[in-house]
Amino acid sequence: MTDTGSDTAHPGLIITVYRVNPETLKRTPVSSSVVPAANHVAMNLAFPPCECPRCRAKEASR
């Protein structure tokens, strides 16, 4: 999902690890870290373009 209508920059992602007591189900924070927001889309995580003959033919005709 991509947010294209936001005017404010997202501050990043906070990841917190909790320890849960199995008897009382009480959560206790163990550690927390902040992953900063990216300024651009990580293209290295995207699928590479298709290289089959049918897709290459469509690309050449464009």
C-alpha cells in the first residue's frame, strides 16, 4: 500500500519487542528501535522486468 496523498513526512517505524507473562498475559517491553523513514522507494525489492520474448516484443513496439 502506498500513501500518495499525505502532506506530512512519516517519522519512521518503531519496532518494540515485548516479553509476555503466560500466566497474567502482562506485556513487558524488552527493547525498542526506530527505523527511519526512507526518502525514496527501495527499488531493489521490486521484481525485475520480465524478459520473456512476448514481453520484450511489447516493449519494442512501444
